[in-house]
Amino acid sequence: MNADELSALQAPFKTKYKRDSKAAMLKLRAEGMLDNPGIACRIDTSRGLIEAGLHRATGGTGLQACSGDLLLEALVACAGVTLTGMATLLDIEVSGKVVAEGDVDLRGVLGVDEKVPVPFQEIRLRFDIESDADAKQLETLKELTERYCVIFQTLKNPPVFDVRFAVGATKTAKKKTRRA
């Protein structure tokens, strides 16, 4: 795809969203089914079933996906798509790979030390690319990729969270409810 084709593809959406800001709001949704006592969660994605479980370093078998890896994979996917989209619009040829690495202190995750934070303590995003673009073009590409990558911006500027427990909301939960 070239810049003209991408611009033409996105033009009707941009026009629509400029006219109607409510139409620009997209609600994404993910749902997982709990597996207890398996200590897992099955997520039915648009590309197939993923079963997430404990990381090997916290007692997992290594056969299930680790949610930390999934987070980094989402970052890589979003950054890669954003980079190639921006490169297309700037008419810059790029190839290569995107790498995300993150550091988690498992003492916090496992509650070994309450002073150690649970979240990733550092995430590094690297683009190992081949390109004939000059330094100024590559800097523009980097800035635009950071600016428009949804996952990068979400991690950098966390949204407001609303966490709720809806006990008895599923058939399984209703079956296990004690009767007085």
C-alpha cells in the first residue's frame, strides 16, 4: 500500500469523525473465562483461543501464555502497525522488527516484599529497522509512532480504571451460591 492508497482508505473515516465526534468513539472489549482450580483464564480472541496462566517463574508450567508477555506483544503489535502506517504516509520504506522488553520484580508479584512494586518497573521499546530515510525523516517517524500508538500512549498515560465484581453474574457463579 502506498501513501495515496492509505490516505484514500482513511479519508471517509476522518471526514465522518470530524463531523461526528461520537462516531469516533470505539469500545473495544475482551472477555475471559476463568479456569479454577487450573489458575488460568481462557480468552477467545478474533484469531483463536489463548489460555493465560502463571509464568514459569511464579509456578506455571510454561504451556500457557503469560499476561505480561501478552501486554508486551500488544505493544509490539500496535507499535509495528503504527510505524508501518506512518512510514507509508511519509513515503518511507522500512523493514525490520519491533522488540519490547519489560522488567518485573517477582518479589512484588508474589508478595514476598510488600515494598516492591507489582507492575513492570521498566519497559523498553526498540525498532530494529532497515531504511534509506535520513535522520530527520526517522526522527519524524519515531515521534509520530509514539504519538499515535494507542498501546504506547495508554501505558505512558494510564486511563481511569473502573473495576467491579459482579457476584452471581454468571450461571456458574449462581450454581455455587450458598442457600440460607
